[in-house]
Amino acid sequence: SSSKEESFSNNSKQITSDAAVGYTIQQGMQRGVISVAVGLTVGGLASIVLARGGGSTRKVLTGFGGGVGLGSAWTKCSIELEQLLKDC
């Protein structure tokens, strides 16, 4: 109940800490979709260049790219949440 009453300034608007956490998670999920797509694309292109024979090596490189994208989005969202919760 006290967390709902707490508010802070973000872009000159007063919002509750619950709304700020929800917004941060939503932004993180949107960033995750974009990062995974970019990672899969870059990994796929790298696999075409590096694994000319095809097969499972291309799949592994493409999957690695998607994992890197997901990991970067997760880390960014985690850092933002930690900073947000520290400020509240």
C-alpha cells in the first residue's frame, strides 16, 4: 500500500512506483523483441558467411545471435529496474 503512495518525477510527470515498474517491464519486453530479431538477423547473416556448407552450424550461429539479443535486452531491463527500485 505504501509503494502505491510513493511517487517520483519522470519526464516532469508524477507517476506511482507501481506504474513506473510496469512501464519499465513493458519497455523491456518491447526492446527484447527487437533485440532478438536483430540478433537472429545478424546471426543468420554471419552463419551464411562463416558456415558455407550449411547444416547445424548455421542453426547454432543463428541461435547464438538470438540468445545474445535476448541477453542484452534482459540485462538492460534488469539494470533499469534496479535503478528504478533504488530511486523509490
